[in-house]
Amino acid sequence: MNLEESIEIAVKGCKAQLYDIVTLKENDKNIFRVYVTSKEGISLDKCAEISRMISPILDIDEPMQGKYNLEVSSPGIERKLKKRLHFKSSIGEKVKLKDFDKNIIKGELIEANDENIKIKTKHGEEIVPYDEISSASTYFEW
């Protein structure tokens, strides 16, 4: 079992789902960030509970060399879409994606299957295969 699988089991034990794991450096600090979701929403108390469950796992299987900070949070209303599961769980939301030719497509995600997604744009519907997507995220019009 790898580290991500161990974290996923701990998160499920807290009645939440693992969304993503990101390692980054901010202001010379290493950060191990775990994004989690739940149908009921993610509260600060839920983040603290998950953090307490994950911490001992990271003591045994260190994710980064040297010191780092563990952060557990919701991916937020505007979140990156990386996995097929992310797209499938975002049906009905507004998405913005960039293909490898640097074209930008914005609209409502109306379908996501194992091969491609369908977006309703102001020009009609577009079907985009996953392997043509360079980056994607949900967005909110304020």
C-alpha cells in the first residue's frame, strides 16, 4: 500500500473523500496539502479530525524530506480538475479548460464519461477528450 492509499483510507474513516494531494513550497516552507470533500461539506473541525488521523501515517512514511507543514482543507469552489472522477463530480458546474494548443473553452460541464467531457458553451456543445486537456478548473461567476 502506498502513501496515497493509506491517506485515502484514513480520510474515508472520517466520512470524507480524498480529492487531491499537493506538495509545494511557499515562502521557503514545504507544504504537504491534502484536499478533502464531503457531501455535507468540509468544516474546520472535520479538517482537524482528518489531520489528526493522517499525521501518524506521515510520521512513518514521510512525504517530503526535511521539515514540512501538513494542511488539510476543502479544494474550494474554484478547484483544479485533474482526474476523471473530478470531472464526473463537477457535472452541472461551470468549467474552464485549456487544451495543448492553448485554446480556452468555458462553459457548463454537462457530461463526463471515461473518454471525454461535454461542455455547453455559448457557441453550442463541445466534446473534449481527456488527453487533449492541458489544464482545467471549475470557476464561479461572482
